[in-house]
Amino acid sequence: MSLAMVFSRALDGLEAPEVHVEVQLANGLPSFTLVGLADTEVKESRERVRAALQQSGFAFPHNRRITVNLAPADLPKESGRFDLPIALGILAAAGLLDAARLAACEFAGELSLAGELRPVRGALALAMALRKGGSARTLVLPEASARAAAQVPGLDVRAAATLAAVVASLLPGTAATALPPAAPLPRRPAPPGPDLRDVKGQAAAKRALEIAAAGAHSLLLVGPPGTGKSMLAQRLPGLLPPLSDEEALASAALAGLTRTDGGADVAHGRRPVRAPHHTASAVALVGGGSPPRPGEISLAHGGVLFLDETPEFPRAALEALREPLETGRITISRAARQASFPARFQLVAAMNPCPCGWLGAPAALGKACRCTPDAVARYQGRLSGPLLDRIDLQVEVLAAPAAALLALPDGEPSADVAARVAAARQRQIDRQGEPNAMLQAGRIDEHGHLDEPAARFLRSAAERLHWSGRRLHRCLKVARTIADLAGSEAVATAHVAEALQLQRVLAP
């Protein structure tokens, strides 16, 4: 009887707990048994491993009783990432591999029948978990996955194309051939996005967009069809500062949970932009499934979530946004499993003011609203008061006159606005370590710096409008952002007044 152990990792949400792949070769009736709460994908590895070993020129122990245990037994295992560790465990139990070299590495990879390695999901999450645990082991992955994992600094990541190459690196003595270190994905500059200057007119909406970008505030755009709401939303990512290294890794790790390329575009500093269709369900937005997978709000972590035609989304989907808008995280609970994902996204919602869309449109457009007051109230009521209370900015986007639409662009380009946004955002980071939109109640009081006239003005407005504490704090955060854009240490009355103008399009 012979026993071998290979180190690997499973995926549990964004975490990657360590898994010990134990392989025993014993005398008895020939069999291949796999235990340890393995999913169907993992159980199917028996046939892939058998064919891959034979096609790679290694003898499969057909006359032995093979038992594979994936420990810990109470941790669910899924996907084909355990193919490579199982194959190496069989060879190690047969005495073909160097035990010390095997113990110094962690492995993950799916095998083809020909013995080639295919990329796996969550490679970046595996690498981040290895770094977080302080392990000195070498991470061995398929080439595509290794290039994504190599973006985590301080790790030894090796890339392999075939099972035979991995085995060659683990042979005893001087016969071993080392695997090449994985080269990180090359950094490519993000292509230029649409320019804010292309939006003609809409000075108030452009100003609101600048404020939203500077403080990472959520934004609601309300206006008739064709007024440029989608155009404005598409230009917000171009105003945002680039992702920091840690933010980029977190966003790329989340993207890598749903695809095998490791979220390379996000890892290069591009902020993710997600725009789900209004038919998306609550599970599609917040995540779910078994095992739990991230939804649109987590895939937009560090970037922008754009919801066009917001009232057309299912009510349950919209109400599911309440918690992540407040906390920046989403916890998905199922009968047997629970997973928590970061969801610090910037919401941009767009909607018409009524079912026909023409409420409040100028008579010059020749469009008159046909909706009854009850129909308008029901339509706007699809966005509940508690949800509106969590949206920092509410802006009315009015139709621009034909003369303005036919004139040459006269606004500022995105680059100029982005420079002011970056300066304001840096003031916030230097002062409090995070954007204004993320400030909690105690820190709002600490960093708000309202002068006495501004404090009296805000107090009077809040009492007259019967604001909740949450709405009052959000108005204060918006005023703080406006002051940062102006380069002011204190929040003055003018800053509070402008913030008030951005609160009352659809007041709860």
C-alpha cells in the first residue's frame, strides 16, 4: 500500500481554502473511488485523469484499488481544477515523483484527454489566498491561468502546458526539468472611451456627472426619451480615476470567478462597467446559485453598474440593491452554503418620468403626456422610498432645443473634467482614506466641516423636507464632494445649496 498527498485549493465564494488531495494505491479489486464531497464535475475527473495519464506515456495502475480523498470532507468541491492534483497524486503514490518537490507546490488545472492543461476559473483568487495565508509554496497552473495569477506580487507562479511538463519538473534527482515562471499579462492602455464633449447642452446633468465621479456617488437620471441619459451614463467611466493595484486585483478576482481569462481587462486598471438588461432577475443582479456565484453588482465592484429603464426591472431585483448600496458587500445564503462578495459599485440609474415618457416635456417637442396622475404615481412608485433614499444624486435631464443639438460641441472634454475629478478624489483619500460616498455616520461628522451658516441652512432644509437621517447624511456627503471640487476645506452654504438641488427629482 502506498499513499501520497498533493496540495490544491477549492473556491468558496471569493475565498480559496486549502485542499489536501490524498491518493492511496492498495491491493484489492481494481477500482477508482473519489470521496470528499465532490461535485459531479470532480467525479468525472476519473475518466479524464485515466485518459490523460495514458496519452502522456504513463502507466495507469489498472490492477490497483485507487482511493482519492479531497480533504476537508465538509468543504464542497466543484469544477475540473482537481484533475491535475489527482493525476500527480496517482503518480506520486506509485513512487514516480519526488515527495519534497511535490510538497513545495500547489496545483490546479483541468486535463484534456490528450494530457493538455486547460485554464480554470478563479486563478487570481487562488493566488490571493496563497499570499494571504503566507505560504511559500509554488503555484503551478495552466498557462492562461498562470499569467492571470502572476499579477499578484510576491508569489512564485509556474506555467505548464501539459501534464508531462508538470511531471518532468517533479522527477527525483537531476532528471527534473523546471517549469518556466509565469509572465504577468502585459499592461495595455485602456482604449479611450466616449467623450463628454459629445453631449450637447445638459450642463446641469454634466455637472451632476462630475460630482458623482468625484465622490463615487450613486446617480439617478430622469427625463423623456432621447434626452441623452444613456450617453451621459456611458461617459461616467471616462471621468473616474484609474483603479489602484489592490482594487484592480479585487475586481479581476471577481471577474475570474465567472471566466477563465482571469479578468485581464480589469487587472490592467480598467474599471468594470456592467449594464444588465431590465429583464434580469434578482439572482442575476446580486448573485446566487449552488455554489454561489457573483452577480452583476459584484462584477461591477470598483466600477459602474448602469441600470437603464430602471422601473422596468423586477421589484425584487431593485429592492435587493438596498443592502449592497449601503454596505458595499452582499451575502448570499443558501440552505447548505453561504458566500460573501464585495459589491462596492457606483450605481447609475436612468428612467422616464412616466409610462409614456413625456411628462414635463416642452411643448415644442410636440409630445404631450397621456398618463393619468395615478399611472404616473404607480410608475414612479416602482422605485421605493428606501431605495431612493440610498441614491445620492437625482437629476432631471430635459430635452435640449434643436438649435443646441445642431450646434458644434461647446462643452469640456472628458480629460479636463477627469483632471478635476482626480484632484478632488485625491483630497478625499488624503483626508479620510476613502471617497466621500463611503463615509459612515461618525466619519461624516468628523470630515464634514460645515461652517455655521451652512449648518443652519442644511438643518432648516432637512426639517422642512422631512428628511430621514440617511438622506440628510447623503446630502452632507454630496456637499462635501462639491467643496472638494472647489478646493475648499469647509463646506459653505453655496455647496449645501447645490447639493440640495440634486436631491428632489423623485423625493421619497
